[in-house]
Amino acid sequence: MNQKAMYKLSYGLFVITANRDGKDNGCITNTVVQVTSEPNRISVTLNKGNYTHDMIADAGVFTVSVISENAKFDLFKRFGFQSGRDVDKFADYAFCKRADNGTMIVTEGTNAFLSGKVIQSIDLGTHTMFVADVTDMEVLSDVPSATYVYYQENIKPKPQAVGKTEDGQTIWRCRICGYEYVGEELPEDFICPVCKHPASDFEKIAPAVETEAEKR
Amino acid sequence: MNQKAMYKLSYGLFVITANRDGKDNGCITNTVVQVTSEPNRISVTLNKGNYTHDMIADAGVFTVSVISENAKFDLFKRFGFQSGRDVDKFADYAFCKRADNGTMIVTEGTNAFLSGKVIQSIDLGTHTMFVADVTDMEVLSDVPSATYVYYQENIKPKPQAVGKTEDGQTIWRCRICGYEYVGEELPEDFICPVCKHPASDFEKIAPAVETEAEKR
């Protein structure tokens, strides 16, 4: 079994937003797909550890904003690299408007939105899959949708070739979101605090290689 | 509501294969996604009208071959444009080998395979979603995975600018698979016999436009 076969599956990227008791929040996901066309239904699968997961489970509605190739890395940092439990991700954020179902639409670095009303929640262990009727949707731009591969190759900053911290400790980086863990060994049961992926999705950053120029 | 927002969702493309009572079959789908990583599980959603759907429902195992950018249109014709009820799709087909779970792996125009054992079947109306443990997987090549957009732009033959048949009838083409229906009006309840998509996924082929060269 070669685990890398999993990386051959293609995905889009999305901001999924929720509103509970007047509070807005959203997170990045790659799990939005159409499941039936008659009626028009989509599914989104979220880790139970995500704050947005709990908000959607309670409120029963959400909006998916489809991320396009012109999205900036800042969009991913804002919605993907921090938790709505700690910060208000929509504070001082101008690139959004409110959908009819009360949740936010992200309007920059996106090319469409789909609002959903949950009709079924499926327990998948670590995750819940929400199946939803599409209640509203519009195209926002003609820029192509960003795939997960496009994000990795063109939006995410290239990792610097630093293998150790300044004081000599090993750095492990989450291949999914870029979160860095410092320590000689990564605990086997470690879970990325940002994207909730397991230790198997972390890689030791390759030690810096001296270039010919640096040797001189 | 602009239905075209649905086309902004990104998908990969896959051959999903099954074996029941010694008979092999497979179809093209865009619905394979990872749903959890601990344990490693994928889902695939198939129309209940598909023969492969019934075979997987009975046999409980399948294999997904991930289609790559070097796939030929013939692969889509073989597995997507005909039904296993009518033909043996693996007859005289050399580009395959048998997986440990007894189903076929397609080895040309693909870059990986994942074998699945169904642990849950979710009724979604017109479709069934099969959630499966990944029991085996390997990488087959380094060619990038074909997205649905890549298929539309680079693999599917460009439609010829013919708006009418030779005897003057209107042609409707399925945007999903390319199936053509001939008739002045497409019935509202029409279902594509190949990919099972509804009438709303058909478009009237634009009438041929005379070029300047042709006018002379």
C-alpha cells in the first residue's frame, strides 16, 4: 500500500461559512461535491473538531464560496490557519456580503457561492458529512476554480530550506496546511491543531543545503 | 439562482470497477473523495440506474482507477458511453490487471488505484453513496490527475458546429457526457441514457456559422 495514492484524488477548495446566534465564522475545506442533481444537493464533510462544524450542526445552514485561482494566500491564512473559537475571522474583512440564509459570502478570490440547507447529517467517525439542498447560488467571476493541486503549486508559499530552528531543533511541517511543529520526534498520535490531520501528514523539513555561493 | 455555479465545483475523474459472479464491469465517475483519514476511508456516489451501482451494492467491493491527463478519449467511450448490461467493457481490453479484491485495475491513462470495501451505503434518492475502507492502493504513474475541467478542455473532442442533422432536425447534446438527442424539443423529463443526467444538462447545439471563407 502506498499512501501517496490518496494524493491523486482531485479536489476544489472552498470557504464554508456559518452563523450561530449572530456570530459569523468560516473555514477552508476541500470536501464540497454535488451528490444528486434532482433535486440539486451537495455534501460537505467537516472534521468534528472544527468550530464551523458545530455551528452548522446547530444552525442547519451554510454557504460555500468557491475559491478561484486568483485567491491570495492571505485568504487561506485568515480562514484556514486559525480557529473561530479564538478570533473573529470576519473582523475588519471587507470582501464579503451576507447571503439570504444569514451566512457570509466571500467575494474576493472566489468565483461562485452556493447556499445550503442541511437535510441529512451522516456520522463518519472523525467527521460529519452534511447533505444539503442548494437554496441559492450565483456565479461571481470567470476566473477558473482553484484545485488543491493548484493551491499547492501556485498559492502556498514555497517552504524555505530550513531543517532546524535557530537553536538546532527539528521542524515538522503539516503537508496539508503548513503548520509547523518543533521537536526531535513528532508524537505518533499528534493531530494538527489547525487542520486536524494526523501525524502521518507531517514531514520533516529537509535540512538546509549549502549552495556553492554560500560555501565561498 | 444561476445553475452555472454548480459547474465551479472541481472534480477528479475515475474508472470504478466491480465484479459480481465472475463478471467484470466498470463506469466513469467524478465522485470519489476521501471522507476520513483515521481510518482511511473514501466515498463514491453512483446513480442507481448504473449497472456498476448494482454490482457494488451486491459485491461490497470495488476499485477506483484515477484517470490521468494522458488518458485517451477511447477510455471514456469504453467505460462511460455504454452500459455493462449491453456489452462486456473488458472484452479485448489489455490495459488492466486484477486487484487483490477481485476487481479490475485500469492501468493505462491512470496514475493510481484504490481498492475499497464498503462499510456503509447511504441512500441519497437518485444515488447511493458508498463509504469504504481503503484496503489497497498504489501509485501507477507521475502524470497529473485529470480534473473534470481538464477533460472538457483537452480530452473530449470539440463539438462540431452542426446545429441540425442532415435532414434538418435539431440536435441536443448532453454537456456531461456528449450524448446527442435529435428532436425539435427535448422532453422535460428526459434522462441521458448514458450518464443519467437530466434534461437541464442538455444544450441545443448552436447552428453552424458560415465562415468568410465558406461564403466565397
